[in-house]
Amino acid sequence: MNQQFKSSWESKNSAELYGINRWSNDYFGLSKDGKVTAKTLNTEVTLMDIVEGMIERDLQMPVLLRIENILDAQIMRLNEAFRSAIKQSNYLSAYRGVYPIKVNQQAQVVEEIAAFGERYGHGFEVGSKPEMIAALSTLKEPGSLIICNGYKDQEFIDLGLQAIKLGFQCFFVIETPTELPIIIDRSKALGIEPTIGVRIKMTSQVSGRWNSTSGDRSIFGLTTSQLIDVVDSLKQENMLHCLKLLHCHLGSQIPNIRDIRGGVVEASRYYADLVNEGASLSHIDLGGGLAVDYTGACSNDDQSRNYSLEEYCADIVETLKHTLDEYSIDHPIIITESGRATVAYSSVLIFNILDTNTFETNGLPEPLPDEHPLLIKMREIFEYLKAESVQECYNDAHYYRDEIRALFKRGQIDLRSRSVAENLFLDILHRIADLLETLARIPPDLENLKLSLADIYYGNFSLFQSLPDIWAIDQLFPIMPLHRLDEEPTREAVLADITCDCDGKIDTFVGEHETVATLPLHPLKSGEEYYLGVFLVGAYQETLGDLHNLFGDTNVVSVRLNHDASFDFVKEIHGDTIADVLSYVEYQPAQMELNYRNTAERAVKEGRITARERQQMIKTFKASMQGYTYYEKEN
């Protein structure tokens, strides 16, 4: 690109390149001086200002940044959008949201949702006893809503019944017929009447990656026959009036709004017929499904969505009203379990780049008089390298390079000659890559050429700990630099983490119009850190992360943005130490220190080190045990 174009690069060009205005839901933007900003409360704060605050507090990279205002804003947007849809449709009931704790179980997140959501009566969905304990210890107001999904034993049910006694609105959602007898038995034993829901197997199939929770083969929910058995059992116990909720879940991250509307129609039919059976239904829980547009494409692709929040709410409300009005049935309270859409936007993984590896020539020496004939042949490729001959030149370059490698293995060519061959080969490929931009059709062999020449940027993070969905299910997250965005990014790169694993890389990114194999980045500057952010990571990543290479939890910072463009560090948690992660995998740090001490003492006795050296080694060992598991910059 010419110098004139480079000098005209502005933040708005980077905004378009990285798509920040398409996927950020208006929570992130760019300042004129090329820095990513967080936007809430009609104010903007640059993430680099927050990073500087982290460094001053000795919170080294990587850091998971949580922005509490964004979490609050998502809860508010969801509840207000349903309120607006209910008012516009003249729907004669209300909306109550619940947050599925499994999506992000971290105490900071759950506590903030409980605190801010209290004004909307926003509750929790729990699927295990630990999650039930978390909900009961966090919710404060009588009438707070708890939806109990999953398989429930006696202790789980006792906790729920006692929650009802305390004033919580706690629903036991029956997933399998075997749960009902336990609920009835414990209800009689404790003298507390249960509030029951039933989960149905939906036959409506949805698009998207997580659609197996609907259909006949779903592992959750009751078939129609089992549903009738539950109704008959409740009638026999004179407890049909306890059945107050119908639960259905189409799937998570549903990209197509038509699928959601079709599922609501089917759920409404179940609801109407259960009312006609005599059930005292008053609530309908439509589960999760509200998608996050990770790519900003606004499409029905798996990692996008073709609808807005307002359309989602309006379609649910209007469909329920229209269907149930046909049967003259009172409108139920609408419950949804939006987790991903609630928390995804509020967290950003921030890390620094440690090093790069480029696939370019290191300067080609002039040919020597006695240069090997194969090297001469490689140099001659430049003479006939044109757009129409790129395939031929590509083939020739590979042939001569491979022949030289074979000669090197047999000891018939020296290391310096092989180095010249490798540099010639790279130079040829780069020139071919430049010519590909002029071709109307790229030969199949050359389609991935640019990817093979891309830089590798080594990031100070563990993919398996902080971004496990990228490795496990090819999830896309928007990734971009946090600064220097008023400069043109002139390098194309893939990202590698610091684990010793070939899968510890990111080579699929959100592009301007489609997914791309490389990420545009800036060349590193000597003596200056380069920071990247991975956005929309608030859902599932912390819970699913593992200890690959014994990299532990990262440092965590929660901030709150203020109206005056300042911010407060609300909470900060230092990440796992080496001693922490070793204890997770059954080592005993105290015993390890003792073992090392004894090893060092033996070395003193054997004359290999002095007693003073022993003390320094023990000091280093103990300090390392209390250190961060990630790469630490020296102060």
C-alpha cells in the first residue's frame, strides 16, 4: 500500500476493519486517538486507561476484565424490551427473567445480577445443589424467582421446599417422571406445598449448534405420554393445583427468529391443553435461546442472529397472546432464561504479545561463483515469475527447495546453502502472494498461501484456560488490538498461546464480511507493550477452562464506569499461583518445598554448590511457588 494511503488511516478505518460497531451492541467503540473504549452511561473510558490502572496495581497480563455497567445494562435492556412489548401488544400479564447460573458461576457475576436485577424481580435458574446454594445465599427479596432444572435428589428438593417456606418463588421443573414421587414424599414430610413445573420435549427443530435440546431424542423433558402420567399422578394426590409452570427449551444461541416463533406456538398449545386438563398454570418458561451476534453479520449463521432484542421480545409476546386468545386462556407470566446474552458482553480477556515469528527473507546474499546449480535454478524463477505463471513458479520453487533439503539430509550440501534456499523460497512465495491479488481466479493450490506466510504472534494467555470454546467447538470471538488503531495494521497474523500444544492457536477470526484465517495487526515496537482484547467472553469460558500445562485462573478485575468518564476498580482478584494449581492436581506445596530443600542440601554435602547458593536457590523456588502461572515481565 502506498504511503499516501497509510497516512490517511484513521480510527474509523479500524472500526470498519474489526467490525466493532457490528458486534459490540454499542458497548465498545474507538476514540479518535485509536484506543478501544467502553461505553455506558453516556460516557466513554478507554480500555488502555484501565490497563494502566491494572499495571499500577501489580495485576500483570493476562487479565479478565469485567465491566459491571455492561452487565447491568443487559439486564435492563432485556426487562425493558419485554415491558415495552407487553404494553404494545396489550398482553395481560408480566415478564420475569432468570439467569442460568451455569453460564457464568463466578461470585462477582452472580452477585451483581442479583443486586441490579432485584428492581426487576430478576431471579436465577439452577441445575444443581451447589447452584441452588449460590442462589439461596445471594437472593434477598421475598418473591424472588428460582427455577430448579436438572435432576433433583431428596436434598435438592428439601432445599427448594425450604426456600418456598422462606418466601422465595421456587419452581421444581420435572425433567423425568421419577422426580415427582420424591417431590410429593418430601412435601408431605416437611408439610410444605411444592410449586411444580413440567418440562416438555419440543418437536420444533431449530437451527444453530445447540439444537439437540429439542426433538424426540432430547435428553431432557417429558414425552406426551409421560406428561399425561404426571398430570394423572397429581390428580390422584389432589395436587394438580400445584402444577403452575410449563417449561420448554428450544436450544441455546438460536440464530433464526422464525424458529423461536414456531417453538412458542407449539409451547402455547401444550399450555392450553394442560389448562383444559385442570392444571392451575400461571407461568410459561421459554428457556434460553436469545443469541449473541459474535460476528456482527446479523444473519442466521450459527454464531450470529438475524433479529434484534426488541424483535425477539415482541415475537414471543405477540405469538403467546395470539395463540392463547384463541382458547380464551388467561395470559401467563413469561419467563426466559437468557444467560449468554446477559453476560457475554461484560467480559474482555486482555493480554500482551510476547513475541512474533515472521516468514520472510532475512536478506538474500549475492550468488557465489561456485553456487550450487539448484540454487541457480531457484534464482531463475524470478525471471519468469508473472501473474499468468504463478502456478508453475509455485511448483518449481517447491521442487528445488525439496531437492536441496534432500541433499542436506545426505550431507551433500551445507547449512549455509540450505539457508539461502529457504530464503529464496520464501521470497518467491511472497511475490506470488502479491500477484494473487491481480488474478480473477486463484488456483486451488494457492488458496491458503497467504495463511502459510502469516506471522505468528505469541500471546500471554492459555487458550485452554481462558478461551476453551475456541479449541473445543470452533467458537468465534471478536479479537482486536486495544490501541494504535489510528495506525494501519500492516501485518497479517495468527495467534499462538504459551502452552506447549499445537492446538493452542487461533487461526479463524471475525472479518469485515466473513470469517478470515488471519488477523490484521501492527508490527511490534521496541520497548512498548502491544495489547489485544478478546471480546464477548463472559459466557461459559471461565467455567469450562482447564489447567493445560498448569496455567491457572487469570487475574480478574471488575470496574464500574462513572458519568464523568472516570472509573472505579470495584473488585480485583489475583489469579492462581503456581502453588495453587499444583494443589489442584494433588501435589502438596509444603512437601514439595521440603523435597527441594533436601535436594539442595545434598548438593551442598556433595560439593556442587555452596550453602549460600543453596539459600538463594530455596528463596527462588519459594518465590516461584507464590508467583503467577503466566509470563511475568520484570519490574
